[in-house]
Amino acid sequence: MHRSLSDIEGIVCDLDGVVYRGESALPGAIEAIAYIQAQGIKVLFCTNNSRATIAQYADKLARLGIDVPAELILTSAVVLGEVLRDRSPRPESAFVIGGDGVREAVERAGLTVSDDDFDDDVDVVAVGWDPSFTYDHLKRAAFALHRGAALIATNDDATFPAEEGRLLPGAGAIVAAVEVGGGVKAEVLGKPHRPMMDAAAARLAPATRIAVIGDRAETDLAGGYAMGWRTILVLSGVTSAQQAQTLQQQPDAIVETLAKLAP
Ligand SMILES: [Mg+2]
């Protein structure tokens, strides 16, 4: 096994740009994960992408050849649901900008999702990545925020990689629009922010020697540094070898692909 994994008990493994890109598994990634799991290391798949539900992620991973129980998949949408569920007093209603993942998480937390275009009397505006985001959504969110609703966001990634190698605007771009329109700052939960890092640590417990594997310095690595975890940067996603050299804080290891972590 790769030296960066010696003594490691648990791994927080990013998905996009690490395990797959779009619908295709990255070369050798599936075999590497199987090898790591076979060494008794618990692997938690952890993504800031909030669009899909956990069942949809489990299906996708199964299609690619990874069988993983739902409790070992963590999305920023699930963290959002858990944060709302644990809030006291618990908010009752929400306006959701986001995909199925956010909507399901908000509903599971016991909130009613309002779909009435003229209803701006909600407790929470919950924002994730949403390709159908429009000015009308922005307007409705702003009205609710002006009335005092809380703004909570799955993540603030500026971009994310599309299959063909281009970078698409991420949830952070939508969150920024809602913040400006509503005149408030969002509470952001995804990597590198603490709520998601804590949720990941809780799922890997009692493991304490944890490594984070990711392709993005400002989310995956930054979250790992903050937790005191080992950090492994893979170059199969958004960060090039050249960019990796210029990072102010260097990860514990840099590997071309996940495949390099297995013999
Ligand atoms: Mg990634």
C-alpha cells in the first residue's frame, strides 16, 4: 500500500475528479478503492455536490462497480438536513433552490418545502447547486430573506468540473447571487466548513487516524488541514501538477490518480 496510507483507519474520499468524472470512473479508481477497503480501512464517500439523493449516489457507485452502504455516502445536502433537524427551535418551512438531494434532506428534517411562488413567509432559504435557477427563484429567495428567513447553503464551490474538462459555475455562484439579493450572508456547510467535516468524522468513528483524498485544495485539503487529518491530493480532477506545486500549504502526498494508492 502507498506510504501515505500507513496507519490510516478511515478515509474521506471525494467523488468528482477522484473516483469519477461525469459518468465515467477514472482509470483504476474502482480497483484502488476495493484494495483499500480490503486492507480494513473504512472509506466514506464525501461530496459537496448536493444535487442527487443518497440513493441516487449509491446507484451511480454501484453502476461503476462500488457497492457501498448508504451510511458511507455523505453529501452536503445530507449535512444540511442534519443541521436543520438539530436546530432549536426547529424551523418549519423552507424555500429550496437545489436538486432532489436538497429537497429530500430538507423534507426528512421535518420541514415543509413551499412551492407556492407567492409564499415568502418561510423560516429557511436552503440553497444548493441548481441548473434550473432563475431570476424568479432569486426574487423569491430575496423576499423571504428580507422578511427574516435564515439563509443556509450546502456548499460554496465556485466551480465544478464537467465531463469534457470545462469548469461549470458551482453552487457558490448561486449562493453569492442569493446573498447579494437578500442582503445576508449564508451559513455554509460543505467542505471545508466545519459542519461537513464533523459529519464525516462522526461517520468514521471510532476511527481517528483519518486521511482525506481529494482533487481540490480549497475544499478537500483545507477541510483536512483544519481537522488535523492526513491529506492526499489527486491530480485527476481540477488541480494540475503545476498548480499543486504552487499551493501555499502542501498536502502530505500528491498522486496522479487514486490508482497510485494501490499496488
Ligand atoms: Mg472533487
